[in-house]
Amino acid sequence: MNEALAAKQIDDLRNGIISELLVKKEDFPVFRAVLVKQPDFKRFRGIAQRGGHVIYHYMDAPRS
């Protein structure tokens, strides 16, 4: 995964094109670097899975 693909997937999740996003362990560092730069970063919720993968959802309200 590169930064452009990560940004597109973040936009798709934000805009409701996809309801959840699976980020594989090997792609996580690149994805996270792009995600934390987003102005609505606190609206993304990541749920860790076995094996180091993470499933992200976009929430209506920001987390605290």
C-alpha cells in the first residue's frame, strides 16, 4: 500500500462508499501515517484483529 491508496481508502470510508476497511499488518504503518493527518481522525475507529490486522469504521461522532 502506498500513501495515495491509503488516502483513497480513507475517503471511501469517510464518504460511505465502503462500510469498513481491513488494513493488513504489513500495510498498517503507511496507512496510519496518512490517517493521523486527517482533520477528522477521531471519527475513525480501528478494531485490532488476530494476526495484527485492523478493521476500521467511520463513526458519526468523534471518539473522546
